[in-house]
Amino acid sequence: MLAAAPLIPLIPLSNLLFALVPVLVVLAILYRWSLGSRIAVYALVRMVIQLLLIGYVLTSIFQTDQSLVVAGVLAVMLFVASWIALRPVAGRRREYYWKALVAIVVGGGSTLLLVTQAVLELDPWFRPRVVIPLAGMIFANSMNTVSLAAERLFSEMKNGVAYGEARRTALKAALIPITNSLFAVGLVSLPGMMTGQILSGVSPLIAVRYQIMVMCMAYGSAGISSAIFLRSVQPSATPSAAP
């Protein structure tokens, strides 16, 4: 009797190179349109190196039974996410860093706590194989919305828009990607967690429950984090404060 083939095949490194084809197309477009491709190339190389390294690191972390190790990993993720979130306002990054950190800690951290302890009821609470991937999704989502909110806020204020109106516009703009995802999920896209579970053989009905959890935590962390960051910028800020 033939053994069942694995649902998710191992990707040979030679095959993985084909994934670079659409990337090279985009780089060619950037070069052709005189937009420059140095940042894109740097980001891609950095992505590959980071993922290769984290693959080895996570192998060890997932085997730990020390809560302090998991807490340390979460702290590093938060510090880095807050720094990256302020790329659009790099000129005043140090000034806004702690505000971004507080926003992501409160918005993302509270969401992670709720999901892992109330929804999933993890035991122990720090199970690294669950907590760290979920934290990555939540913190990255908060990071992106804070980044979009910061960019839009200061762009509006630079154009002479009052802080209150600029804040409303910035929050609305920051939530566009996640709102679009809510509309598209199940119709246009099958998101990462759901796709991964289905490919692993999990029933689609079970995978749907997890995806609902993911979409709720993504939207919640996005809205809370971006709102806290926008509110933390004092109304006394003027258009000239924008970098």
C-alpha cells in the first residue's frame, strides 16, 4: 500500500529561486521608471537573511520552557516594530519612538493577551510555538497601521490641515488595508493562517474559526494602536513639526 504524500511538500532551494521571478520584474519596473531599486534590493536581501536566521533561532525557542525567554523575544519584537513604524517620520524618530512603543504595547499587547488567555486559554500561558507567531502577526499589523497613520497625519498637517481633522483623516487612511482585508477574506483571499491549516489537513470549518480570531485581532490591534499614537501627538503640534 502506497504511503500518503505529504500535503505540504518540502521546497527545494533550487525551486525557491523561481519565487524571485516576480520580484525581478518589479525591480525592473522600478529601474525603468527611475524610482530606484536600491531600497527594494536592500529590503529583499535583509528579508532573506532575517528569515534564514530566525528559522534557526525559533527552532531553539520553540523548545524552551522558560517564560523569561518568551517575554524577552516579545520585548525585542515590540522595540523593533516601534522603530520601524516611524520610517515615514525618520527625521523625528527619536521624539516619537516612545509614543509609538506605548501605542503598539497597549494595542498589540492587550490584543495578544486577550487572544492567548481568553480565546485559546493557553497552558502554560507562554507556549512559544503559539505565542510568538501570533505576536508577530499582531505587532506587525500594529506597526503598519501606526506607520500609515504617522505618514498621513504629518502630510495633512504639513498642508495646513488642523490637527483634529488631520487625525481623523490619518486614522481612516491607516485602517484602509485591514478594512479591505475584512471585505475580501473568504471571497478574494484565503489568509495565511487559514491556508496553512488547510494545507496541513485541518478541516476548513476549524480553520475558519482561527481565521476569524486572526481577523478580529488584526483589526482591533490596528485601530487601537493607531488611535493611541495619533492621540499621543499633542494638539500643539504644527505643520512645521512634520519632517
